[in-house]
Amino acid sequence: MIAFLSLLARNRLALAGGIVLSAVVLLALVTPLLPLADPDVTNTSNRFVPPFSEGALLGTDHLGRDLLSRLLWGTRLSLAVGFAAAIVAATIGAAIGIIAGYYGGRTDNVIMRGVDMLMAFPYILLALAIVAALGPGLFNALIAVAAVNVPFFARNIRGITVGIAHKEFVDAARLAGLSNTRIILSEILPNVIPVIVIAMSTTIGWMILETAGLSFLGLGSQPPQADLGSMLGEARSALITNPHTSVVPGIMILVIVMSINLLGDGVRDALDPRLKSGALSRPMAATQVKRAGPVPAPTGKGLLEVQALETQFHVKDRIYRAVGGVDLHVEKGECLGIIGESGSGKSVTALSIMGLVSSPPGVITGGAAHYDGEDLIGAPYRRLRDMRGRNVSYIFQDPLATLHPLYRVGDQLIEAIRAHRPIGKEAGRAKAVELLDAVRIPNAAKRITDYPHEMSGGMRQRVGIAMALANDPDIIIADEPTTALDVTVQAQVLTILDDLRRSRGLAIIFITHDFGVVAQLCDRVAVMYAGRIVEEGRTTDILDTPRHPYTARLMACVPELGGGKRRLEAIAGLPPVVDRLPQGCAFADRCLKVQDDCRQGDIPLVRSGARAVRCLYPEEKAREAAE
Amino acid sequence: MTGYILKRILSAIPVLLGITVIVFLIMALIPGDPATAILGSYATPENVARLNRDLGLDKSLFQQYFIWLGNMLQGDFGTSFALNRPVLDEVLERFNATLVLAGTAFVMCSLLGVIAGVISAANQYGLADKAITFAVLLGISVPSFFLGMMMILLFAVNLRWFPVSGMWPIYGARDFGALLSHLTMPAIALAVVATGVIARLSRSAMLEVLRQDFIRTARAKGVHERGVIWRHALKAAMVSIIPVLGIQAGFVLSGAVYIEIVFQWPGVGRMLVDAILKRDILLVQGGVVFVAACYVMFNIAVDVLQSLLDPRIKT
């Protein structure tokens, strides 16, 4: 509760709304105690006195009644009716929603059909019909406004209740023999109250507006009693001659509703967990770059050379070091594998190269990625966009999520081409077919009109590859492209990639957590752990003689077909959290042969020949550690 | 596709029936009896009884409903006693005027709302976002009738840009230009609230979509940021924006009542308020059923549009 209030207070706009609203409510509460003129006493000799006159601060209306007094009494009435309508609507709506959601089945069906019927009416029309039946009057207007809002609450609360009614603690209460009423009151209700509060805070402004509206139409409060709406309605005939009689109540409605809306937004934001985590932030067109240190100069190694790359995620005041200084390079026609567990930073490394890490929260804080001598990390967005897909292209993991669901695959392919060069309709189509043919999609000419959801997973991933090939890039970065596929399809996709590499001289950076895939495709491999490379070398060397204990253990996790009765060794423990990396070796806590000095200082990546390892006590022989 | 449309129309039948039941029941709640209301409190009991018989009010509620429904299906909505004219004629004439007003406002709020929402999301936390968010807050907080009155004061009385009220000039040609000058202010006043709501929702729908994987794919292809926002993200966001447009259409259609009163627009809302104050029950019933039915039909169109946009909806 206190945390909630402080969160609310941190939102300055909500705070302002809260203060204004409190002031208005307070004023309405003390109105009877204030030395005001009687709001209903008419004095026709004193009509339409302008504001700021002697004895009438806001002037008088068409019957000579004091406007300030009428305003305050009217505010009192409008607030009371609005709040009452909100409470009535919330109570009845919540009750209906909880009953429908909790009992489910037929009860639910019947109730929700009725609610749907009510929601089929244009909102205000239904209120009009109810007032028509009950007759004009403030109380009837209240009923009408509450009634038309009931379905909204019922539907919202039902949705939440359905979710809760199947949770374990409710089942437990049922098994404990509690009655339905007790379960609803003690288990369900406390959990839906926040939702009721959010729904109320977002609708109460509406309800005040609607009651004011009905009064404005002459269907709400009846003379001489006046709420803000009927004050405005009465003032309308004198709008042109004496606008102040309209402006005064109108501004008051605006102030009340606006402050309620500000506060309501604040309440919603404070209670919505997604906003707290910043998950609703929009990723920018390119990752933010804030390099503190000097930019490494290219050494001319490879077509693409990544040096000392550091990428972090800044979430609130926490810093997650997803990539902590990675060096990589890939030659033309070469396939480099990056392998590691989930969260080891391999994908972030790959995405950083073309500025595709979601930002916020991602920030590239150091290093360089030189493509043909040009640093991509510091490149302006324009240059980056120009090179994306043309020089360096990506293949992503789950093609169902990574292809646009509402465009035909052919159009998505053509768009990839059009992003870099103009191409006519027919030529574009022909090229799209050619690309699908290249990735061996049967019947390509027909499939280009398919939507992604109409294809199988393997076909979709081929479309993903075709799209990456659209502009004949030099480098393809494949981020776990086969993880979501079954084994036979996986093998086909790998074959396609391997053929393309050989026929087109493509450089491939292949990210995976699967040593089998690495063995099949990659010339060299880099093993990542906790955001850094712990071992690197030729695939055959590393597979034969892993030198870092982590590599060895990782390989021991892979079952081998026909490999006999070797025990599969899971690695105990979890990788360290990257916002609190330990001193020394990040793997120390899970390593079987850890020594005291492993936990001290920075352990360098030591190169010898084509291999490099980041370990003080590297393995001597291949299978030693595993057995 | 045709199958889907047909299915959707069929599924609307129970909703339409439900609407007639609800309207009928609400009207049956009316305290006192309509004959007395029509004849006044000095009517003789014989006259009241005769009128009740003429109106069919001596039958059971059940019978009354089916007679009423049957007549409506044949296009007979009864006769308005205050206007002494068939209800359907009056409603149709008035509904035309409302349609012009609400239709214009709806087009305005849909276009402006979505555009503002997209710009807001694309510049999240930037200057444009803050300005739009504030304007939206103001828009959804202002009572449309008050806004309309202030617009009259400023643009009609002081600046004399537009006529004060009405749909047509009292003297002079009833041409398109005349309609446009009469329509501008009420349509804007009516559109403001819905624009705010749509902008707000479009913004959050866009933010939701912009975090999805296919947006990253579009960027990785090298699609220009403009294309990423206005083609890829907006198209996907429309899937959740379109239903809101449907709901807002209902608000615009029924919220027109305030604007029609303020601007003396000869629409169905003003007719309903007059009829309620005069207790012209048949006119209220007929008007409400007619407008609600039109709204149901409109929502079918919205669903069809949705299925055209989203091929994943099985047709």
C-alpha cells in the first residue's frame, strides 16, 4: 500500500490531479459551512451580473442567483452523483462478473449473453432509453448511468475471475470444504479488488460526464436543484449574451474530469506491473551507443571484426552486462559458430553488430565492429539501415514470430529487395520466386501468396533464409535458426545454409546451443559464458580436446547416438546473474576443479596458435573432465 | 468470405432480438399508463380504457411484445402521438441528419486518432508524444456539449467563420458548401472525445507491436524506419485498433445527441430527447431500436473488415 502510494506520488501529473481533485472534493464537502448566498434565491433585478462584481464573485445567472454558490452546490451534487453511480456500477458489475467467472458453464453463458446484448447498444442511447422509462430526474439519471456501465465492469471482472478461479489456492480452499460464498469473499474478492479499483478510476470521469450530460439535456436534475450539467443547460440560452454563466460550470466539469483522469492514469500505471518493468518501452530504430573508452582500431582481420564489444541493459538503476568485451572475426566464406547456454550473451553479441538490440533498455557501451574497415557501432542510423540486409543480414530463431503475420511471404521478400533497390512488380515477383527456389521451397511460384501461418515451420524458416539472401549479402548472422525445428527439417535447413556458403562465398556467424550443429557446419567456434568468450578455436580441435572446463562439461551434456552408456552430466547450478558478476572466473562456482586464484582478478583469454582459452587450469585431455 | 459474412449476419439475429426485448422491457417499466399520459390527467376512465384497447395495452406483455415485433418487421413502428406521424418516417428522416454528422465525426476521429497515436508511439517520451498525450487528456476530459458551446462563442459569434447552428441556411441554397460550413463545428465537437480515446489506444497498441520480433526482422532487412512504423507496425496494430473503432462508432453515434442539441442539428438524438420529455413512447422505442439495429449492422461491417485485414481469422 505504501509502495503503491509512493509510486503514485512519483508520477507528478497524477499527483497534480490528486491534489486538484482533493481540493475540489474538500470544497464540496465544506460548502454547507461556507458563508454563501442561497443558491436557489432568485433576484431578477440583479440578472447577469458579470463576474468579479461586488457581492457576487462569479456573477449571477439569468434569474439573478449567485453563481459561486450555485457552482459549489452544483459541484457537490455532480460529484456525489458521479461517485454514487461509479460505486453502484462497480458493485453490481463486479458481483455479476465474479458470479459468471466463478461458477462458469451455463451460468456464465447466460449472464455473458445478456451483457453482450447490453453492450450491443450505443452507450448513451441505452441511458436515454432508461431515463425515458423512469422519467427525467437526477436519481433516475444516476440509475441510467450506473446501469450502462455495469456491463463494462461485469466483463472485466469476469475475465479476471476466470483466471483466478482455476488457481491452486482456490482449489485448495474448495478441498478444505469452504462454501462457495466464503471462497468468493475470502479468496476471489481480495484478488479482483485492484482490478475493480483500476476500472473505477478509469470510468468515474466518464460517469460524471454522462450524468452531467443527461442533466444538460434536461433529463437529470430538475429545477431549482442544479448540478453542473443542468447549470450548463440552463445557461445555454444566454450563451451569446452572457457567456460567463456557461463558462463557469463548464470549466468546473473539465477540471474535475481532467483531475480524475490524471489520477486514474496514475493509479493504473502504479498497479500495472508491465509499466514498472519498463516493458512497454518502444525499441528505437538502432541500438543506443554510449562508448566510454577509446574505439579500437581495425587490425584487418577478417571481413567482419568485432573487438572488445560491450553491450549492457539498463533497467531502472540496474545494469546487466550482457556482453562484456567480446572479440570475434569471420572471413569470407567461413562459418563461425557461437555456442553457449541461454543468457550467455551470444544473441546480444550478434544483434549488437547491426544495432538491432532493443533500446531501451540496450546500450552498447564499448568496442567496435569493423566491416571492411568501417566501424558499424558508431555508424549513423542512415548508414546502418543501408547496410542492414544488403551487407549483413540476419536469420532469426522463430519464423512464426519473426515474419509479419499479415503480409504474404512473397510481399515480404519483395520488400526486402525494395528496401535497397527499386524493382518493378513483375521483376520483384520473379526474384521472390527465384529466392524461394534457391532455398528449395517446392512450388515456389504458388507459395509466394501464402501467409506465414499457412506454412510449416521448416518452410517458414526457408522463407527467413530466402529473405536474408535477397540482396546477396556478404555476411549472414543466423541466430539459432534451427532451434524451433524438428531434427529432419533442421538437417535440411543446415544443408541449405552450407550449400549457400560454398556456392556464394558467404560468411556465416551461426549462433546455437547445439554442438551437433556446430560440428556439421562451422569451421571455427567460440564458446560464450556470462557475456564473454571462454574458448575459441577450430571446430575439430575444440570438439576433440576442449580446454575450458565449461566447454568440456557442455559437451558432456550432449547425448550421443550409439555412444554407449556414458552418463549425461548436467552442469549443476545456474550461470551467474549478469548484473552481479563475481570476481575472477564467472564459471568458478560451477566448476569442479576450481582453485582459490580462480576467484581473483581478471582472467585473460590466452591465445596459443589458432586456439584461445580463458582458464588458469585448462583441461589437458579431451574426455577427462567428463568421465 | 461470403460464408463468413453470412455467418456474421446470422449471428446478429439473436442480438437484434435481444435489443428489441431489452427496449421493450425498459419501456414496460414505465410507471403509470401511457393512455393517461397521452390524454392528460383530466381524461375520463372510459376514454382511457378505449385508448388502452386501441393501443393494445390490455393484452399481456408477451402478446404485446410479439405484436410490436411483428409490426416492426413489416415496417410499422407505430405512430408518434406528439407528431401525429408514422414513427419510421420521422426516424428515417432524422437518422439521415445524424448519419451525416456522426459519419463525418467518425471519419475524422478515426483518421486523426490513429495518426496521433502512431506519432505518439513512434516518439515515445519525446516532445510530440508529450504534446499529444496532453491534448488527448484534455480531449477526453472536456464535455462535448461545453466544447460545442465554446466553439460557437469563438468561431461563430466572435470570428464569424461558421454559422451558429442548424444544418442548412434558413435562406439560400442547400448545396454542399452550405452543408460543409454548417457541419464543420458540430462534427469537430463530436469527434474530439473519440479522437482522444482512439489516439490513446492506438498509442498503446503500437507500443505493444513495436516490441514484437517481426519488427526487428523488418529493421534487419533494412526497411526504412518510416516503413517499419507506418506499414509493419501499424498494420499489425490495426488488428487491435479496429474493434475500438467499432466501439467508438457507438459513442459517436449516441453522443451526437448532445451536439445535436447544442447546434440545433435536426438529428435523431434531438428527436429522442424531445420525445422523452413529451413521453412519446412509441417514438422513443422506435428510435432506439432503429439506431441500435443500425449499430449492430455497422459492427458486422467492422468484423468483416477485421477478417479482411487479418487472414488468420478463419473465414
